[in-house]
Amino acid sequence: MNKYLTVVVILFCVHVYRASAQGVLAVSNTAAVADKAGSVVQKTDSVTEGITQWNAIKWSFGLNGGYGYRLPNAGTRQNTHYSKHMKKMKSGLSIGADLHRHFWPRIGLGLKYNLYAVRGTYGKKTADDIKIQFAGPSVIYQYPFQNHTTSVLAGFAMGYQSYANKGKANGEDFKLRGDAMGWAVSLGLEQRLSKHLALNLTGACYLGTSYKFRKESGGVTETIKLSKEKFEDLSRAELTLGLRFF
């Protein structure tokens, strides 16, 4: 997955660089030119048009997906027997969506959703199917470059995170559920493809810690409370490629 993700990132950067160069060239070449009769013909003012496009944004809807990595933590299953398995379980799929209302030209307020999912097995008696979800209000800030087609997109969100693991331990099925407060910060580059569509490459980090879980196993439900030394860290980092619709 890392190999393909690297190729996508490189292609995106090349595309943004070419688009930025073309935009800067277009701005620098915008000037009055004289025709044969001596009249002056003014080229389209791309800068003014770009500013108008950004100011005209009222709503934006984004979809993204890519690679997610859970940050190191003590975890609830501290056993060297599972060390290799748990290491593999740190890398998973991250997908998300957001909806924002732009009350100001560069600032939008709205909602953000994210799902991290990973599944793995170790032998015949150990398995994990983990899903971590985030949902909450968010704010985004957009700063366009001089070409007014490429921009920096930053975001912050605060909300609710849920943890669910449908797995198997020592051959016995179990369900483990927990929740926690969560925070999310993001920073990326966005390239405008048309008046109503943009492509973005974004890095984000989600933070959250859970100390209490509900476990169902063998028809019995119990509450598990973890100490500060053996908590379940829901924090993760991601790199995603997305589309935004205006």
C-alpha cells in the first residue's frame, strides 16, 4: 500500500507544481496589448476571476480516502505473543467525509466524519476486526496561492470517537466497545480542477484515549476499566487523497 500511495503523492505534487507554474505565468503575462490600429486589448484578469470564485463559495462537500496508522500505545493486550500481530494491526484504511458552510471567504464551519478500519488474524485462535469512528463539528481555513487555483487547506475538529473490535481470543469470539472524546487537526494542499471541483492531498492526526470498555464474550457482558498505564490509545495519523465539491 505504501508503494502505491507514494506514486499517487508524487503524481499529485507534479500536477500541483505544473498548475501553479501555469497560473503564475498567466498572471505575469496579463497586460494590455496594442492592436494594429493602436487600440488596447485587455486580457482576462485571471487573478480577479480567481478571487471571485473563492468568495462565491457557500457550501463545500468533501470525500477522502487513504492510509491510516495508529500511533504507539500501551494497549489492552500487552503480550509478546501478539507483538507481530499487533504491529500489523497498526496500519489500516482511512476514509472520511465533511460538509461545511462558508460564512466567510476563507473560513467554513461544518461537520466532519472519519472511519479507520483494519482486520487481521494470528494463527487460528486470534483475530481482530477494529473500527474507530470520529464525528464532530469542525472548522476549515483556506489560503489560496497567487494563481488562485492552488491553496493550503487547514482544519480542526472536536467530537466523539467510538472503538469497536469484533475478534477472537484463544479461539473464543468477543466484542469490545469503547468511546472517548476526540480531536482532529489536518493540513493539506488543494488544487482547483474546475469551478465546482477540487483535488486535495491531506495529512491529519486524530487524538483520543479510552479507559473503559464493554466486553461481550460467551454470552456474558462485562465492563473493563483500564489504568492510566494500560489505556487504549485511539490516536492515529493519516494521509489521504480527496475530492471537494462546491
